[in-house]
Amino acid sequence: MNTASVNAQAKLNLTLDVLGAENGYHMLDSLVCTVDLSDRVVAKKRKDGLIAVTMRGMGGESIPPEENNAQKAGEAFVSAFGTCGAEITVYKNIPIGAGLGGSSADAAGVLRAMARLYGIDDGQALKSLADGLGSDTGYLLQGGFARLRGRGNLVEPLGEAPPLNVLLLLPAGGVSTAECYKKCDTYAKSQPHTGRALEWLRTGNAEWAAKLFYNDLYPAACALNPDVEKALFALREFSPWGASMTGSGSGVFAVFETRELCEWAKSRYRGKCRAYVLKTTNMRERERSLYSIE
């Protein structure tokens, strides 16, 4: 095999509880899922040990190589497994700075593509590499519904879950993740939502789970970008099952009973945000073994 390509899916934080801080990191408890919005990662073998990454779309071309997680992932893979390098192209569809985990998805996608390219099947080693690249990266090796704890590196896959129909709005301007976490410490936290939402989801009651979707970073994100609050208010006007913000923003989403209702709400939305109708996805079959290795 000389070329390998994979889809690198975006994620949503359905809930995000901030539980405190430890060793310079915020400790989280979050119910997450992947959605059918993805970047495409294509890797081609090189004869030397170099990694050359080309970004296409969504402004990814402006990311310096030293700040690009896709570049870092490729270099970490070569260093860990002693393989040759790769020419990597990332075709971006996941907006940058929206709380959708695009950077982490790309890093996980590079690890998966490189593993396929060079026949590496060491799930523990790949997860360890991913955890060193970003809080969501280990989770995004396999995607699906999961509970993330710690700084996001402790992954509890939840297996099959009822699919959710989502309308996503992306306010312009984004939100700085670092500034959002810093500012969130100045706000009082709500009662944790993740455990209760997960109980409803496990019973198959997506409607009651959606009523508990909440993000402790939301007040801080609104203070940094008031359009986040405006966008979420607009979504709630359509009476969804539930609505919240993903990650540190600026993306906000609403969950509806059907895709048709998502399309209806999108057609009647009159704001300036980009709008996407999405569906949640379950764990990739090929990657289930990453979390079954003792």
C-alpha cells in the first residue's frame, strides 16, 4: 500500500462539566459524539523519514507547520515506530475555531492513515501518541459516543446510542480556547449534567437526554463573543429538544426529533451564522479494538 486515506470526523460536546483544575489542566466530565462532518486525510509514502503536510480549505493553508497538529502527529508517528515519512494532504471541511475538534480530528486522522499505510496495529501505542497531541485526539481515533474525563484523555466508549439530528450554527469570530478556559474560572458552575444526560441516553430516551445538554464554558464564551449567545437564543426559538454550545465555542447546536425539523429550522433561520444539518455517528468498527486492548 502506497496511499491511505481516512475521514477525520468532527465532534460535539453534548455536555461539558468543568470540575476544577489539576496540574495546570481543567478537569472535565463531558458527553461527546462524532458527527457526519469530516476532513479527508490522504497520506502517501515517502522514501525518507520526512513529513510534509498540505492543508486545503477552511483557511487551513495559513496554519504554520510548527503549530499544525497534523504535522506533529506525522512526526510523532515516524519517531515512535521508525517508519518512513509521508506526503499528507488534509482536505478541510471542519471549520476552524468552532469547538468541533478539527485540529484534533486531523491529528487522529494522520495517525490512522499512517497506521494503515505502514501496517501498524498497536492500539495502545497509537492512543498514547494521540494523548500527547491534544485532549480530544485519543478519543477521535475511534469517535462515536463516549464519556471523556480528566483533561479529556480518559475515554469511556458508550457503544451504540440513538442517533441525534442536529442543527449547528457557527458565529463569526470564533472563541479563543485558552481565553475561554481562563475566563470560565470567574463564573459559578452549574450542577453537573453529564451523568444524568448519560443515564437518559443509555435508556434510549434521547429527548430527555437533550434537555440536559449544557456547557460550563458557555458564559465565558458569550463574554468573549456575544454572537454565541445570540446564536443559541435563535436556535431555542425553534423549540428543539435541547440546545447547547460545543467545546469552547463558538459553535452552538440544537437537537431535533427528526432531520426534517432540522431542515425546517435551517430554512427559517434568518441570522448570519453558517448553518449545518448533521447527524451523530457511532464508533467506527475498525477502531473498536483500540479500546479493547488490555
